[in-house]
Amino acid sequence: MNLLIAAACLLGLFSTIGASLPYPILPPLFASGVGNGLNSFLGLPPKMLFGLALTINPLGLLIGNTLLGPLSDRYGRRPVLMLTTIGAALGHMLTALALLLESYPLFIVARFGTGLLEGNGAVVRAMLADRLEGDLRVRAMSWLNGAFYLGWLAGPLLAGATVVWGITVPFWIAAGALVMTAALVALALPREAPSLATTSWWHVARHQHAFHLLRHADLRKLFIVQFAYTCGVTAFYEFYPLWLVEYPGYGAPGIAWVTAALCAVMTCTAVFAGRPSRFAPLQRATWSAFACATAIAAVALGHVWLGLVAIVLFGIPNAFYNAIVPGWCAERFGALGQGAVMGLLSTTFCLANIVMALVGSVLTLLDTRLILLLGALLSAWAAWRLRGWRVQMAGAGAASLPARP
């Protein structure tokens, strides 16, 4: 089991390193005021092009997370992970070419394809949910989240350290790392027995996608709450780099170091966030969501130094939330298919990315802080709904107990 958990964490680490590379690179390209082929496409405002560039990768992630989890239920975790990891490496190579040519359309295509294939986080989570149980499952989910956070740490650091040699260099390194990850998957993950199902991949895509779970009332409620929370989170992480450019005046290296500090805090917190607690999961999730909303609001409304501190400390409650909710969902809804359930969580996150990137591309034309304030309000609303759900479930449980004589 230790080898399985280690392999899953390494896969999560190398996958997110590549995904996190553009965040310190893109804001200066679109907001520095220096014209180039990327920020002058069709004469559109650079901030709007920036918002669209942020949107397209999550759109690919949305489709990938919707389909890859259920497809792995059908074809197995190992082959799906190998195929998507190699494909994502090719996507980073195409991204490097787009930056070299300063081709905005090619950049959009490359980021979409990379996102589509990097939507395999649900498959990794489903693999752990399949093979682990109880407290070990919760801890493993927390460690996997830590690996994802560490990838967000290493990616911006890699970008900041290597972009001085050329804007495409970080993406070539990411492609190489993903190729090595594919080899790791082949060596470390156990082979699976062939599926006895006879349905085609198209049938799975049409009838067993993650959104199919929304026919269940509790999963619809989960989707609404999770969507609101992740809208707040994605508003934060998509646009705080732009805030760093406009207010402290940071470039790519400065954004990389702030992001590194944030991800380091999340990684350290994730090590113990999945430990057993005497408090109910939804109660801890409620506290975490409220704390995240407070941190985002501090960036939107506070002084520059308060905003910088809030960006870094945001990692603590967010790490707790992301350790608690997947484990709780695996226990409560796992009978419906772990791949589909984890895919729904990941798909919700990707949908939030798309929505907030589009909304932010408009609001930032007025003031970047407006999208951050909206994110804080949405996260606070999600926390309030989680609290109500917990009280409702506690009341239903009490009502089901036999009356005392």
C-alpha cells in the first residue's frame, strides 16, 4: 500500500508541475503594457485575452475530468493514466511552440489539449479510493492533495528560475517530467484485470459521465455547494497573480516566489490535515470554507502587505477543506463509482475555473479587486450552506434514533 500511495503522489506532483507553469509567466505577458503577438490578437483588450487564456485550460480539464474518471471505471486506472500523461507532455511541447511563434490561437489549442489530458486527477483519487479504506484512505487523500500542492510550488519556482533562459524552457522541462512520470506509472502501478464490460468508450462518455450523478438529490446539493466554494477559490488563484502585477508591481519571479510560499504552506498543512478528528467532516469543512473566504476578502479589501500575508495563509484552510471533502465523499457516495464521484468533484472545480475566468475577464476591466471580492462572497455562501446541510443531517440522524423510555 505504501508503494501505491507513493506512486499516486508522485504522479500528482509531476502532473501539476506542468499545469502550474503558466501562472507566473502569463500575467506579465498580458498586463505589462509591452505589445506582442499574444496580447494584441484581433485588437482585443489584453486583460480580456488574459481571461480567455485562463479559461481554455480549465475547459479542457472540465471535459477531461468529466470523462476520464468514468472511462477509468471501464478500462482501468493504469492505462488511462499512462495515455493521458504522455498526451499532456505533447501538449506542453505544443504550448512551447505557440509561445515561440507568439501565436494566440495555437496557444489556446495547446492549453485546451493539455487540460483535457491533465484531467486525470480524478483517476488517481479513484485509484486510492478503490484500494484503501477508513482513516488510511483519508490520510492518503490528504497526502495526494499535498503532492498536488507541491506541484503548484515546484511549477512556479521552475518557471521563475528557468524563464530567464527563454520563455519556452519551462514547458520543455515539464514535458520531460511528464514522460518520466509515464514510465513511473508503467513500473509502479499494478496491472489490472481486463474489464468484462462490453460497452464502448462512446457509450461510457454519453451515459456514465460525472454529471450523470446529478440525478441523485444529495449529489446535486454537493455540486451546488462545491461549485460555489470552488468559484471563490478559482477567482482567488486565477487573479491574485494579476493583483500582484498591478499593486505590488511584481513580475514573473515575484509571482513565482509568492506562489511558492502559498503552496509550501498548503503542502505542509496537507501532511496532517487528513488526520482523524473528533469533529464531524462537514463541520470542519464549514470552518475551512469560512476561513478561505476571509483570506480572499483580505486580499480584495486590505493593504498590500495584508494581501500578501493573506495569499500565503489562504493555503491552510484550503488544504484542510480539500483533505476533508474528497474523503467524506468517498465514504458517502463511493458505491456509485469512485471514478465518477471523484470526477464530479474535479469537474466542478474545472467548471468554476471557466466561469470565474470569464467573469473575471470583464470585472478586471473595472478593477481586479472586484473578482476577488466576488470570490470571497461565494466561498462564504458555500460555508453557510455547508453549515445548514450539517445541521439538517444531524437532525435527520437524531429523528431516526428510538425514543428513550
